[in-house]
Amino acid sequence: MPAPTPEPSTRLLIGLLLVAALVPRLWVFAVNENLYGDAVVRTELAERWLRAPHVITAYGDGAYQFGPLHMYLVGAALTVMDREVAGRAVSLLFGVLSVVPLFALTRRLFGWRAGVAAGLAFAAWGMHMQFATTAGSEAVSLFFMLATFALYAEGVDENRFAPLFQAAVMLNLACALRYDAWMYIPLLTLALVFSSEDKVASLTRAVGFGLMCLPFPLLWMQGNELMHGDPFFPVKVVEDFHRDWVKSSAGGGAAIGWRLQQLGFWPGIALLTLSPGVAVLGMVGMVKAWRTRPDTRWLVVMAVVPAAYFTFRAAVLLTFVPLGRFTVNQIALVPIFVALGFTALVGTRSEGVRKALAGVTAVLALAVPVALGLYTFRAEGRFQDSLRPVSPTSTNPVAVMKVADFVKEQVASKGGAVAIDDDPSYMDLQIAFFSGLPEERMARVRWDTFRKRLQEAQPEVLVRFDQGSLAKDPGVKLEGRTLVLDGVTYEELEGFSAPMHVYRRRP
């Protein structure tokens, strides 16, 4: 019998995986811009919090529909970084570090080779490259979720409560970042009930773990109860938003086509963003693990049940609009099962077959994100716009950045002010953010303080959108290339394209 191959240094493996995750994210960090995931809004809220630091206790206390922990992290980064970089740097840090709990979890369940395969697949994951280089909360939240799973697996495997306690702490932090982490409290607690043949011990661990997961959710619910009269106020705001979004997206009638699209959304995102090879091997590995490895079934449940729940709401109930960023916690678990899926498919085949499959999988894992990133980079069109949210590269429309750059150069640098219309596609948020103007030098139709800011700032430049609300305002008179706002006349400037119109105040 040949001697087993010794395992390489764990520190060396983790170091190599960190480099593999960091290098491609540094490349796209240089070109990516805050666009999706409410990145600019999160940064602006963090700026507000930094001006008056306090413990955020409810929706209306400064976090709105976002997790308060993200405000603190971005706010801290803003003390040493520019606003366009701070939130992105936070995402990059936690995004790269995510490979550590991913490797630890996979190594514990399937061995170090499987851990390396999972880490490399994660490093090449195109959608995560965008999340890790923009100021949304997906990459940060995923780090805490993977840490939760890794510590949870350690606690169950070694029959110790200390790692379970640490897992509960990580899950509290994840819940303080994104609401989709909340569903893992009952799922992980219930999984502990079936984690051992000793039912008394299993039930005891489950109760202890469940209680340790509750501090942040209970405090957050109490804060919303005191401020808004409803402990679930933020969740209901998000739910109402999605219901209205479904109505505008699915159309009337039975919406058969829209329902069918949602049925394949989660596996489709895995195939598109992880690459077909990694996704198929991971899914085959999940099936194999469910059949042959009862000790790993809880992890399969963590990937499948949330995906099935959101799919049911989207395809059957029509109360949810799925987005690529909503799939991150489930898709991130697929690489863990890649090595097992590879063994299940070609483990007994010849060396040539195994090398061929490994080679094709590796090439696709690299080629798909590169092709997707290049296809959507500073390119506009129906397909580019559809793929950009899950592409490695995230860039604003050229016309939008042209307006933002104009305001930055001609207004912000000269100590001026601007009035900005609202836009149904939220491009007004991008213009306001990238203009570099402080809030007190902006009058934004989206704010309920628009008229007050208008009087105080006396903006010399105005930005209007074709579908915005400004033209419908009783105080606005629009005639050709002239706009009169509350008795002040603005003349439209040349060089900008619809739906945006830029005006300068008449002397």
C-alpha cells in the first residue's frame, strides 16, 4: 500500500488561496463603479451616521431598509478614505477573507484537496468579483455567513458548544447586515435537532444555539416597535416594494412566461456566474452528498431550502423579484461540493478523462467571467444591461457619468450648487453621488426638503429627466429649451443626451 500523500501546510494553502482571490478582485477594483446593491445610498447613509455617530436602533434611525452594521463599517472606512472608495474597500477586505472560512468548511467536510478546489472556484467567481469591489453589503454578509457555517460544522463535528456559540455570534453579525440571513436562524437551529443520535444532547444544543442567535434580531425588532409601532416594519417595507415591483415586471394575467423564468433563476445564476463546469459539478456533488454523506445534509439544506423558498414566492405567489445578489449565500455553497461531484462523475474513469474534465472546468471557470466582464464593460444595450448586475465589472452608463463629471467640474469645484430631478431608474442617485457635492449644496426632488434646499442653495445648474417628477411640479414651466422653476429661469445646455437634460441658470 502506498503511503498517503501528506497534507501541505494549511497556512500555505490559505495564503495561496487569498492571493488567488485578491488578484482578480484588485484588477476589477480599478475599473468598477458603485451602481447596484444601493451602493451609493449606503455610502451616503454612512456619511450621515459619521457626522453624528450613534447606535442605530431602527429603520428610521438612519439605516432604513439596510443593516446597521454596514453603516458602521463604511462609516469607519470613510474616516480614512474617499467616499467613492470607502465602501468598496470594505467589500474587498471581507470578500477576499471569505476564502478562509470557505476553505476551512470544505476541508473539514471533504478534505484539503476539496478545500483548494472550492477556494479556486470561489476566486474565479465573477459575480462575487463585482460584490467584492462595490459598496453593497453582499460580500461582507457572505463572509459572516461562511464563518457561521464553518464554525457550526466544527461544533457539530467535534461535539463542542464553543464553536456553536461563535457561529451564533457570526450569524448575529450577518443578521445586522442583511435580512436574508435571518432565515438561517431557524434552519440551523432545526438542523441541530437532527445532528446526533443522542436526542437530549441534540435538543439541548439546538435550544442553546437558537437562543444565542436572538440578541440582535430581538433588539432590532424592539427598536422598530418603539419607533414605528411594528417590530417587522423594515421587512414589511421591503415586502411591499417587491409586491409593487412584481406588478410592474410580470404584467397582467397569469404571467406564465415570467413565472417560468423565476423557476430556473437560482440554477441559472449558478451556471452563468460560477461557470457551467463548476456549477454542474457542484450540483452533482450536492446530490451525492445527500445520498452518501448524512453528516453534510444540513449544508445542502442551507443551499436548497432558501432557494426553493424564494423561487416559490417569485414563481407561485408573485410577491418577490429575484436578483442575482439575492442568491449569493446559496451559490457560494456550490463550490464546496465540486470535488465530490468530480469524483462522482469520473472518479473511476481513466486518468485522461479525469484530466480532460478538470481542464475544461478550469478553462470555463476563467473564461466565463472574463468574457462576461469584457462584454458588459462600459457597454450599453439590452443584453449588456441584463447581464451587468451579475458581471465582474460594474460601470455606470456613459451618459450618466458625463453629467456627473460636468457637475463635479463646473459646480462642485467652484463651490456651487445643483438641483437634481428624480428618475424612475434611480440614475439621479448616481449623478448626485459622483458629483462630489455635499448634501447642503444639493436640492433633490427625491427629498422632501427639496423646496427648502432650493431656497438655501440657489443652484446655478439643474438636471432634469424625461420621466422625472420635476416637469409635473406646479412651480415648473417648461417651454422648449427653457425651464422656469419658482420664478427662476434656466437655459438648457448642449452636449447631453436624453433622458437627461442639463440647464444653467440665466444670469
